[in-house]
Amino acid sequence: MDHIALEKSVTAANYDPLPVVLREAKGVWAKDIEGRRYLDMMSAYSAVSLGHGHPRILKAMMEQASTLAVTSRAYHTEVLGPFLDRLVRVTGLDMALPMNTGAEAVETAIKAARRWGYRLKNIPNNRAEIIVAENNFHGRTTTIVGFSSDESYRDGFGPFAGGFKLVPFGDAQAVADAITENTCAVLIEPIQGEAGIVVPPDGYLRELRALCDRHNVLLILDEVQSGLGRTGRWFAHQHENIRPDGLILGKALGGGVYPVSAFVGTRDLMKVFDPGSHGSTFGGNALAARIGLEALAVIEEEQLVERSAEMGGYLMERLRSMRSNIVKEVRGRGLWIGVEVDTNVVSARAVCDALLADGVLSKDTHGTVLRFAPPLTITRDEIDWGMERIERVFARAIH
Ligand code: PMP
């Protein structure tokens, strides 16, 4: 049986992978089992922002794995403190709670917000509300899909926890209208990723910040995908010069080799946790902490944030100047770009398949938007290599 058939026969069909079997990857390049080479313009939804197999990450990982790896938080280690110290400095916040996946860090934020509301604002738990945006994506746990506006994420998985209020994304007035005395938090992606790289109007985050201040409500940002340089700033909210009360990070924090996530917040917010109130066997283990620490150091020392802004500007310009009648819009920030295609002519998935055949890894969202999010280490020459193929595929669609 071939690899795809074997995988399909024993794997729950909760994904629909592109028809390629990858064997190895280094930097921005991946290779399949037949030795064909691909430019990775997807980086595992931003988890591989540092590029595949970054030598510093691999070295730190091997060193740590052979010294002290998985410990649980039953004990202190030499690495957790330095990791979270660097994380709070880079985020401008005070304390962090380490987890593994993005969804777990979102769950952590939800628990923190509710307990904060209960303890500091006397909001009874059965009345507590968190305001979230339509078309949000924060992960796949039952609590999280419970407040998704995408019915396909929820279909047949109920009952769900209540306490969430959906408002349109990008509309600060809708948030103002939704806030009540029982509102603990506004939980939002500063740029919506899975929705198709949706950038809100300028000033949106600043308005949310002002509203949250006025009503003593927490502003919690999910930057699992947009954070750590992806948009050309360390964090997407820095495009509007605001500071959230809570920040959710994941993906790239694991250096492309390991799941590392964290919920980072102000001291007042993080103080709601006491021993036994939350945790995970693997969250904050020595290996994760060492990798997270090294990932932050690499982003800073290799100036990947600046590179993202510069190369993102170049990629955006190249994509916007493409001649094609299937492009409806090219949007995004930094090296995080969505190309919306005219689905009357072609589906985004068909474009992905054509790009794959031509040596470029990308991913479609909802059949309408093609996402380009290459490692932040990508060079101009590598973008040119990819653009030659992208232009060819898009030009072919001109009738
Ligand atoms: N939040 C956002 C904004 C995301 O994009 C994602 C994953 N695409 C998640 C949370 C969930 O992360 P994970 O898959 O690691 O649970």
C-alpha cells in the first residue's frame, strides 16, 4: 500500500492534506519521497517561521534533550525562568503560564478572564461573558468551537459552554454595544488568520483598548498565528501601539520542532492562578522552555521581524502586480498574505494543487483564499523562485 493510502486507512479524516508525501525539509525547502523539491510558502500555519531545522534550534534541542527534557512542573528547572523572563520582556507584559498548543493557551486565557471577572468584578460565573468576533478561529476544543460562527466546526459536537457573545469583526461600535456589567473580556485575533487573513480597519485595536479601559474589561489578543514577527512587527497589535492585558502565543514559539505555547498577561490578571487551578503535564517542561528561549533569541538576533517587514513588502508588491483574472484581492501584513480568488472561475484549492505540481507549498482557506506565509528567513531570490511559479499558475488561469 502506498503512503497516502496507508495513512488514509488508519487516520481519522479530520484533515484533507494535499497529495504529497514529505520526507525532509531544511530552511525554506522541503523534499518529497521521490526527491522533488518544494518551496514552503506555508510554514505549517506559521509554526515554522524560523525555517525548517534551524541549526541553533536543533543544537539547543539536542543539548537539552540529552540533559533534562520532560520533567512536569512538579519541580523547578534552570530553563523555565529564563524562557518566561525573555517572553515577558519581549511582550511588555508581566507573567506567563506555559502550555503546549495554541488551543490550550486560549483555554488558559478564558479561564483567567472568567476568574478575574469573578474575583475582581464580582461577576457570577453563570453570568460571565466574553465578547468574541464572527469568523474567529482560536482552535478546536469544545469550549472554543462552542463560540465559533462557523457551523461546520460545531456540527454535532454540542452541548457547548455558554458565556460568549459574537460581534462582527472590525466593528468597535458592535463591541461597545455588546459590553455589559457581566463582560469579563474581549478576545480577538488582531488580524484574523484562518478566516482568510482579514485585516481590520485602522484604529480598531486602539478603539477596543479605549473601550476596555473605560469599562474595566480585559483585552485579550490571540496572536498564536500573527505573533512573533509574522506581520512585520513582533506582535500584530504593535501596528496600533497598544498593550493588551493578555496575549496568547504558540506556533513559532516552538521553533518549528516542538509544541510550545503560552498565555502572557499583566500581573493583576495572572495572579488569579494559584496551585492546582490550571496546568498540563508537558507545559513548561525543560525541553519546551529551552526551545522557546532559543526561538526568541533567534528571532531577535537574526532580525527576523525586520526581515518579515521587508520581504513581506516585496512579496506583497510581486503578488499585487500579477496579471491574472482570478485574483479578487491581495491583503495582509508582513510575510502573511492572503490572495482571494474569484471562485466563479476557480477554487483556491485547485490553485494550491497547481502550485504543488509546480513546486510551491501553499494552503487554501475555505476554498476562496490562498495563504502565503513562508518562513521569515526567506530571501529575495527564494521569493523570486516562488513568484516565477506562482505567476505561471495564475497566468494560466487567464482565459
Ligand atoms: N489561535 C489562532 C489564531 C490560530 O490560528 C490557531 C491555529 N491555527 C490556534 C489558536 C490553535 O492553535 P493549535 O492548533 O496549536 O491548537
